[in-house]
Amino acid sequence: MDTSGEQNEIKKKRYGILGGTFDPIHNGHLFIAQTAMEELQLDKIMFIPNRVSPHKTTEKVTEAYQRLIMAEIAVIDHDKFCVSSMEINRKGPSYTIDTIQELVKENPNTDFYFITGTDVFMELDTWKNHELLLKLIKFVVVTRSGFSYIDLDQKIKYLKEKYDGDIVKIKIPSLEISSTDIRNRVEMGRFIKYLVPDGVKNYIIKHKLYSD
Ligand code: ATP
Ligand code: MG
């Protein structure tokens, strides 16, 4: 049997990854994941809550298991969204390079697309081993309100030229939703319905998160 030729080549899978603190996960996260999935024909999206963000080591953050549960609740009715506890299960700060090396090793037949908002992407060249990271995976940066398109385009150009990075920009309708705003709203007793999935809202209320 002829094993050469295109028709016998295994089609690579295309997985999107959305990392974050997800304190809590909100509709902005779900919207950018869905948008990236459609624009880039991704097969699935993995949400990976971090244990400790290397950029937020001094901030008070909700227990990892609660952030994980809220992420699980948020994706429950989407068959192409899933949540991974791999960063939460790993000791120490959650460096993306460690996560990616593990994923690439375990999934040799998959292309990974790491999705970030502009705020996170602008700091990419401060990340541990970002040069290697840019070789291993593709980046998808989505616009975020409050951040300049010009600065973003310059950053993309710089990273492409310096590291030969594979970077795609997706312009999304700006959604001024952030976990910070949701935490503040809960603290002030204001509504968060329509900003987070109902199940996440109920979990926040039941476990009195962000209110004490
Ligand atoms: P916080 O206010 O606590 O920083 P956050 O809303 O920024 O929370 P994170 O968990 O920090 O949420 O972000 C995870 C990823 O989602 C990051 O890449 C971030 O840029 C992106 N992101 C979050 N909200 C939006 C949004 N409204 N538009 C575009 N990108 C977003
Ligand atoms: Mg953030």
C-alpha cells in the first residue's frame, strides 16, 4: 500500500488555548474564545486557569479550585470548550512555556493557538522563554478596549521581525468586561447577570466570593 502522498497525511488538529487567572471567568473570555474558534477554524478551546500568575504574585486571588470550578461551569454547555487543571496541579508560578512544552510533547499532531487580549500580549516579551514560545506555537491577539491599535500593530511587527513569530490579530467589538469589574460589582452589591454565565453568578453568590 502506498503510504506516501497527501491523502494519507494525518490532518493536524488545531487547538486554541486561553490562559488566565479567571477570577472569575466571564462572558468576555467566552466571547473571545468563540470568536477565535470561528475565525481560525479551531477544533477546540482549552481554558487553562493558572495557579499563580507570574505577573500577579502579590495580588490576592480566589482559591485555585474555585476558579477552576467556575471555569468548568462556564463551559458546561459548549461541546468544543474544555478546561484543563494542568497549571493548577503544577507547583510554583504558572509559566506558559512549561504548559506549552507539556502540551506539545503530549500532542505531536496538533497546532496550538495561544489566545490573549491586547493587555497580556503587550507584555509578551517579558515572559519566560518567550523566544522559544514564539517558535512552538502561534499567537492570536484580540483587541481590548483601552489599548491602542497602533501600539499593538507595532508590537506584532516587532515580534514577527525579531523572533519570526506567527501572530494573528483579531479585531473584536470592544467589550468592557473584566474580572476586576465583576469583583468590584459584587463587592458593591451591583448586578453581574449578563456579564458572567448564570451558573458562575450562582456559584459566586452561593460561596460568597468577592463580597467579604
Ligand atoms: P483581571 O481584571 O482580574 O485582570 P481579566 O478580565 O483581565 O481579569 P484574565 O483572567 O486576566 O481576565 O484574562 C485572561 C485573558 O483574557 C487575557 O489574555 C485577557 O487579555 C483576556 N481578556 C479578558 N477580558 C477580555 C476582554 N473583555 N476583551 C479582550 N480580551 C479579554
Ligand atoms: Mg487581566
